[in-house]
Amino acid sequence: MIEPHVPAPPGPPPSWGAPGGTGAPAPLPVRPGTGRFLVLAGVFVCAACGLVYELELVALASYLMGDSVTQASVVLSVMVFAMGLGSLAAKRLRRFAAAGFGALEAVLALVGGSSAMVLYAVFAWTGGWGGLWADGPRVLLVGFSLTIGVLIGAEVPLLMELIQRVRRQDPGGAVADLFAADYVGALVGGLAFPFVLLPFLGQLTGALLTGTVNAVVGAALVLGLFRRDLTRRARWLLLTANVLVLALLATATVLADDFERAARHAVYGQDVRVAVRTDVQEVVLTGDADGRPLDLFLDGRLRVSDSDERRYHEALVRPAMDGPHARVLILGGGDGLAAREVLRHPGVRRVDVVEPDAGLVRLARHDPGLSALNEHAYGDPRLHAGTADAFRRLRSTPSAAYDVVISDLPDPDITASTKLYSQEFYGLLRRVLAPDGRLAVHAGPVADRPRTFWTVDATLRAAGLPAVAYRVDARDARDVHDAHDAHEGRDADPGRAAAGLHAPAPRGWGFLLAARAAPALRLDPAAPRPRTLTPESLAGGARDAARTRVPGLPPSTLVHPRY
């Protein structure tokens, strides 16, 4: 979208950059009505492309850096500010509106179209956060937002001159026509990005294609409709610039798949075995060949590492299963690993898994490595998997439907997960729990982020579910490596909200076991003995967690999230 611009009061027409300098503008090759329609069509396309650039930066920054609210705020606020600067700067180009607009669109097409590829390259090949390039992706994000914003903001003063060049009209009518076309174009671009470009082309190819459309339309409008306003040399320079831009964008499009594979290897290592884009997220599996451990990444975050996943999942599931557990609900857990631990317990009659990503469920069911790790849990007839929004599912679930609920969700300070750690959500969970039911919640690393962890505790209590806290440490990386059960150089954290793949992983996980009355922290004596958890280590984990308590924290709600 483009910033409002108040046109100059009516007066003598400016110089249009026509051959010979100032004077009357050269005649158009079409009738004024047709020319006006073509200019407004150009406004429509340019506005659509501009909004796609904005959304593409927000989406890629959220994927690479986490915290979508922060990234969206940074991109949009910087862009709107820069658009104002661009509008002011374009005042100097109004005398050469046609040539200026043509050059502007060529630069915008190149910068906007290549922005996703450049940002991803810097993240992948500089390690994202390490050393000298620690803030490289963030600085680049601000730089692209500023540059694209300036270029978009400079469009409207030049377009105002061009539309007045076609047919002189009152300034109010010209502004209304211009912004009507701009806002409709922004609507089309805003809808095309999530429903067409992202699912069918991906971020890299989608941005490159948008840049190509931007360059073609800008060049066609100037060289086709206003070519007589340019000198012969200006026409050739503009044509050459656009040909070069289109050649660069086309080359990048052809190489996009190879680039993405190379960047993925730079980020995840050379043993990437599966990389798919589901309807929800990017899913990457590494390892599980030639003795290498299996790791599962969701949108760039390490969710499962078989070096440590058993410690995490046993700690999450086993304490909650001490008591009635015939009916169990697992929220998240599409990898099947929490279900594996639930199904070990005698007396389990039904397990419902509510996972929003059907693609992850298919992978956990059919991939040889991941299905072996979850011990083919999806082949058990007691397990029933469904893909649904957890809020919607709980609102339609009968009261007292489950004896145990396992919340195997990403950390609460990931924006997409915040509502699933709210007082309203826990109120729904309390309703679907049986009177003596238990709820186990993964609440993030208590040692690294105690305020977030104890906000979850305060939120549970506000919903009528007092909880007992405990923590489990990750295995020492050297011991894991010696046991041939490690991820090379990275800690496992199934659910961390790291701001990038290479951010240091927390050294452990925090959990809350909640019920209508404060529950006892025990292990089910009738179940097979856990491999990593003992009553002593569980009691020690509770003491360690209690020492980090932050008192007096308010609960988190949908309208006032506090994570």
C-alpha cells in the first residue's frame, strides 16, 4: 500500500521529461480514457506486489527469528515510516515522472523479489546468530523493510503526476481514483500471498515471481504509454535495466530449488532426509541413516532429538498416568512419541490425538525412522488421531470426557501457542476432565525462563487447576555422544521457542501436573518402569523447580497475553 499524497495546486503543467526539456507534454499513443485505465491498472498491480513484499518479509522473519508479533510490528512500522520518506523524496522526481516511475519499479522489483532469498541466505550461511553476524538477519530485515518502504512510498506522487498527465482533473477526484485502485490491489495481493503464492510456490519462488510481475508492468506502462515523454537514450536505459532485472529474477527462479536445498543443508547439516512443506509448517527430518540420530525440526525449531526425547516424553506423560487413565487426550504430539508413552500403561482404552498438522501425522505414521521411534503408535487400534483446532475441539467435547489430558505443545512464548496457555483454554480443559482427572503441561524451560513458566502455573490456578511443578534436565551432550545417542553439537528441546536454529538450547524442561485438587507427584506402579525417570529424580525435579518460583504473577488471558 502507498502513503497518501496531497497534490500541488493546479497551475502550469510541469516538465514531463520529454525530449527537448520543458513545454507541453507529448501526445499519448491511446485515447485519454484508455490511458487513464492503464495507469490505474498499473497502480492496482504495483499495490498488490508491494503488499506481497511486506507479507513475505513478515512470514520469513517469523519463521527464521520467531515471535511473529514482534517481526510483524518491526516490518510494518518501518515500512510505513519509510513510505512517508519515499513520498517526500519523490517530490524531486515529479518533473520526470515517467522516467522516475520506470526506474523506481525496476529497483523495487529487484529488491523486493530477491529479499526472501537474500534474507534466507544470510541466515543459513552466517549461522543465524553467531559471532560477528549475530544480528545479521535482523539488520537485513530492517534494511529491506526500509528500502522497500521508501520505494513503495515514492510511487504515489509519480503516479499522481502520470494520471494527471493523461487527463487533467480535480485533485480530489485523482486521489480518490488512485487510492481506490491501490486498496483493491492491496486486497488482491494480501489474499494471493497466503492462498496462492505461499502454498503453491513457496516463499522464495513466490517473491521472485512477484518481482517479475512488478518489473514487467512498470516497464510496460512507461515504455508503452509514456515512451514519448522519454528521450531515446532514457528509453534504452530503462529497457536495458528491466531486461537485466528480469534476467536476474529468472535465473534466481530457475536456481531456487537448488539454492533451497543448499541452504537447508547449511542450516540442518548434510543428513537431511525428509523436507516437506505441509499446510501448516515446514517439516524436516535429519539423520536415521548409518547410525546417525534422528532429529525432527518444525519451522526451523528442533522439536525431537532421539538423544533426549525419551527423557522429555517420560517426564511429560508418566506422572499424569498415576490414577484412572482409561481415556486420554493428547494435544499436539503429532510425532506419536507422547502417545507411545501413554500406550505403555495397562488399562488405557482410548487415546485421542489432536494435532493441527495432518502432514506431521502422516509422516509419524509412515516414515520408517519416526514410526520406529514412536514404536508404531499409530498402528495401535486404541489411538485415534484428528486434525483440528484445539480450542474448537474442546468446545465441542462433552464434559468429563477424559481421565488424562497431555498438553504436548510448543513453548507458551511462541505467538501461535499463546492462546493454548490462556486461562480461557485451561477453563475448557477443566470442563472436559473427569472429576479426578489430571492435566500435564509442558511449560517451557523453568531454569531459563522462570517468569514464563510460573505465569503458566498462575494461569492454571486461575482456571481452577492447582498444579505441582517439576523439571527434568537434558542429558549431558558428551555422555550422549559417548552412548552414540546424541545430536551433533545441539541440545534437544521438544518445544523451545528459539529465535533461530542455532540459538543455544535450554538445558532442561519444565512441567506442571494439574488437577481440580493439588495432585501428588508419583509414577504409576502398575506400568512398565521408565527408562529415564525414577521417583527420586521426580521428587528432586520438583524441589529444583520450586526454588525458581516467581510469586505474584497474574494469569494470562486471550485479551491480555503475558508471555
